[in-house]
Amino acid sequence: MNKITDFCIFCLLILAALFDVSAAGEENLIWRNTYHQFGYGLQYQPESQHTTVEYNDAIDLLLRNGIKSLLMKKSQYLTGDFAVTPNISAICMNDTLKMFQDITNGTTYAAFESRYNCTCICGIKHGNMIWTGNHLQCKQARGPGFNGQMCSVVTNAGYSQLNLHLDFGACLPDSCSETDVGVIVLDALQMIDAQLKVLIYPIGVSCPQDLKYAKKDIVAIVVSSIIAFAVVMGTFADIVCIYLDRRSDKDTIQVRSDSPPNYNSTPANSVNDTTERLGLLSNIPKNEVLYGENPPSSCGSSAKQILIAFSLITNTRKLLSTSTSSGNLTAVNGMRVLSMWWVILGHTYVFNIGLLDNVLDFVELLKRFSFQAIMNATYSVDTFFFMSGLLVAYTVMKKLRDGGNINWAIFYIHRFWRLTPVYAFAILIWTTLYKHWIWNGTFALSMRQTDPCDDYWWTNILYINNFHPNYGNIAKQCMGWGWYLANDMQFYILSPLFLILLHKMKYVGHGAMLFFLTGCLTSRMITADYYGMRLPGINTPLNHTHEAWANSSPLYNKPYTRIAPYLVGMWLGYLLVINNNRVRLGKIKLLIGWCVAITIGISIIYGLYGFYKDFPVTHLGNKSESIVYIGCSRFGWSIALAWVIFVCATGHGGPVNTILSWKVWAPLGRLTYCAYIVHPAVIFYFGLTMEKTLHYTDLVFVQQYISLVVVSYGVAFVLSMTIEAPMLGLEKVLFKRWLK
């Protein structure tokens, strides 16, 4: 507690050393202190009747003499990133001195600058180490010959037992460069070092200037404009075709009518149709002709069909259809949507932790039993892997069983075509226009730094970003959440090996899958042992942390450690096909199966609660239990999922199947892929553009979560209608010769 108290005092001294006057009108706070030895004995007392901040003589002396002495120094001896120049530029020094003089004199513009951090220091003992200041007021300040600019400063304060980071905003004249700000901050902090015996230094300064449009930004605007134009023209052409079809003979099949046409006579078992339903990818309406010849229409020519592929009317109608071609696997629709919501829920908490002004209160959540479901939201990704393996095996094996042939080249081309256009467009927007939208955001410091997408976007397009760059380090790759797509594509590329063997030499196929499954579990255990991973941390290396591989998520995003759920899904798909979805299960077997599945699922999701109930964690798991849990937990989760789908597909699911097969899931399921692509960008936008920190309460985060889900699906709808659906329509026209 003494260390935390010292840190609170240190925070106050930073404010005193950097700024001459600080008003607190918004919070009506008064700081009274019995200041002994520059800070010890400081007391905080809120009083609604006061609107100013008072300092005793000791702080006032530090303030008035220290800051002027700092700015007037002619040379500095600096270390770290700010050793480029030892002097503050003359114009910055003069403007800053003028600003502080005007603050003292009460000049209007300077009053805005002095109030920039009026609520920053509230909640220090609750973990508030982000002092944003008031960016809007700072930028509106207009001085004699200069304007206000808000710079984001990150400092490191290292006690013997603490390694703390403090982020705060520094409102200074725009004539000061980032180097100038770094010099000012560093020297001011050095004045505090001797008082609290801590090592304090700035580790990052960012003073954002208006971002100019580069060539790549222009390219993004042009591409977006072309797509928007195509959508408008395609929609217009579709309206014309609908009008012409209405005037045609009523006995003619009207494929462009207002109601969805029904072509049940058209076979829907093409492998290219079936591979539509993989993991994040949902199925198309069963009454839509996706491939092959189109029924007669007023817009039957290929050129017109290419244009109508961009029609908002047609694509929206397909999206909103509640009919599916999933057959016995309709429960997958609900599982897909619920898993996507689970992903967003986990990311809502993870991505917002760094924006809280009461992070220590937030940490108390770890003690809740119910919060384990949020902490373990990573298992939602294993659900997608499981569904992907299930659907590719089910549809391909069904095709092979019925004597059909599969063009394996088209098998791969279709998959790449299905995923890549949406992915590539999202990367283009993320690395260009998105930066303009969040550039001046209060918390956008990290986004203003080097973007890995500038140099390594191509690794995402080739689906190797889980290995390169930086050995697949999620924090250092382009759109870090794209690691899932890389793994899923790699599993998909490998899947024909198992499918062909299962079809032609089933025992060899089972042996090959068992070999890969054993290799996955073994690699997880060996990796966990080598890096000393211990529960409750299932992905955190404790040994060999200096190795680059240790920082590259060696367990989380590598295919050889994540393929187990995919293989379980393939096994289930094969089992359902060879049994034609007909398996008799008595009540006893059903009861035992449900008990085992529920026990496994609850044990995995909530099994680590014993470590967190007395947080902070006082002990780590022993070596054996850690290795077993880390090695087998994701495999066990997929076994529990396999039972749910198995009973639903064979007619034994009861109310579970009714819920998961609800028709409403179908339209939402078709947006899952796009929702996965865009939802982190939505979360970041909400967070990075906030003016102040976020205060955690359960109600605030419930509101935050619901908002993020709704907006993410809204953006996903736009992306699906402009990129995803048109690409499927173009594929139907351009490759219909090979897709029959």
C-alpha cells in the first residue's frame, strides 16, 4: 500500500512540475495537503463548494521555479529516445513561457490550456494511470502566434517492486516538436526522481498533426467509389429487370420477381455449393441457384448478370432469407452466431482494459465465477475450427459417397475467391482511410505508429501471417485477428488428404487423422513444458522469454497446436455421412452423453476459477496439471461440441436443436464472416475516439457490448452487400463452366 501511495504522490508531482495552474471546475474538487518532505502526508478531500485546486508553498515553489528553470536551460544530458537534441527549440521555449505567463495572468485562451487535465488525477488508487486531458479545449486554444496542441506522453515509473506506466496529455504550443515535448517532460520528471527515489522517464511522445492523404489513400477512395458505383448501377439494372419480368408471360419462370424463386429441381449438391458452409462462412438460401445455368430471365446474358451481381435488392433478399441448405446440420447456424457474439464479448473486455480509469476495480471481476466465460472466450475460435472441419467433411464425403467427382483445383480456387476479396478490401480500408477516421483520437497513439500492414499486407493475402512477420506475433502483424483465417485456410488446404484417404482407404485415413491429432496434443504439451507455462495462464511463457518464438504466441496461433478441433469436426462429419444421419440412441445413452459433454464443457470454461477466486493469484498450477489442461483443453471443448451437433443432426437434440436451428439465425449467420473481419475495427474506433477514459461498471459494459454487436453487424452488412455477395455472383458467371 505504501508503494501505491508513493505512486499517487508521484502522479501529483508530475502535474505540479509540468503545469502552472490547474482548475477543476468539472469535478468541483479541492486538493488540500499537509505536505511533508515534498508530498508525504498528502490528503484528498472532495468539496462541492470549491472549484479550484490549491497547492501549499512547497509545491508552489517546485512549480513556479522548476518549470521556468527547466525551460531556460541551455543544455540537457538526455538518454533514451529523446537524445536527438539536448536543447528545446527557441520558438517552443518562447511560446511555452508565454503560455505559462498568460495562464498566471488569467488570459482567456490560456485558461483553456490550464484546464486541459481537470479530471485526470481522479481515481489514482483505483488504477487510473491514463490522464487524457481535454483534447478539444486544447486544440481550440489560440495564443499570440501559436495554437494549442495536445501531445500524448507515455512515461515509465519504476519502483523496486513496481513497473508502472503513466499516460497523460500535455497541452503545449504547436510550435513544440515531439522532441521538444520529450525534453520538457524528461527534465520535469528528473526533478521528481530525487524526491521519491524512482526512475521516471518518457518512453513515448506523440503530437499528432493533421494526416495528409497519401497515394494509397487515394487508391482506397477510388476503389471504394468504383464499388459504390457498381452497386448503384447493379441495383438500377435489377429494378429494370424486375419491371420487365413482371410484364412477361406469367407462365414463364420469373427469376427476378419480388419473392424468392424456387428451383428445387436444380441440384444443390455441387461441391462448390457445399464448401460455402465453412466455419465463419454461412450457407446460401436453399432456393437460390448459386452455380450452373440460370433460369430464363429478362437479364439472362452474362454481361447483365455481372452487373446484377452487385444489386443491393437481390443480395439483400438472399441475405434475409430464412431458408437454408444445411439439411440436418441446421443447428450449426445458431452455434455460428452465438460463437461470433462470444468473440465480440471477449474482445469488448480485452480491447477496452487499457482505456479504463478504474482498472483495479475491473480486476475484481476476475474473482467472479461468471466472469470465467468471458476470460475463456478464446474457445469460441475453436468452435469455428470445429464447424469448419465438420462442414467440409460432411459435404465432400456426401458428394463422394453419392458417386460425384470433385474438381480439387476448383475446390481451392473457390475457397480463395470466397475469402480473399472481403479480406483484401478490409485490409485496404484499415491501412488507409481508417487511420484518418481515428488519427486525432485521444487514445490513438499506437495507431499513429508504424502499421505492419504497410509492409506485410501480402502475408495476410497468402494466409501465412501466423508465421510471418515476427514469427506470427499477433501484436506485430497486419490485422492481428487475421491469424484465425490463416489457420483455417491451412487446415482447408490439408483437408483433401484426409478426405481422399477416408473415402478410398478409411483405416489409413483414420490413422492419418489420429497421427495429426496426437501430434497436435503432443506439441501443445511440449511447448507448454518448454516455456514453463503454468495455470491459470494457458498461453503465457515463463521460461525462455527472451526467445523471439516465445513472444509469437507459440500455442495460440500456430496450426499444429490448433488443428485438434478441426479434426474432431471432420470425424463427426464423416460419421454422420456413413450413418446417413440415423443413429439410434436410448434414453440412458442420451443421458450419459449429455452428462459427459456438459461436464467437459463446464470443466474447461470454469475449471480455473479456483486460481482466480482469491485474486491476485497466490499460487500456480503444478507442472503435470498445467501440461494436461493446456495440452487437451481445446480438444476436450471440441468433443463437447461434437456431442451437441451429433444429437441435433440425428434427431435427438430436442429443445437444444430447436433453439440452435431457429430460422432467425440464418440471416445473421451469413454475416458472420464479415462481422469477424470488421468487429475489432469497430471496437477500436469506439475506444480510440473517446475524449476521456472509460469507467467500468457492469451496466456500462453491457451497453458497450450491445452497441458494438449492433454496429459491427451493421458494418458487416455493408461489407457483405458491396464485396462478399457480388463476388459470389461474379463467380457464378465467370466460372460457371467449371462449377457445373
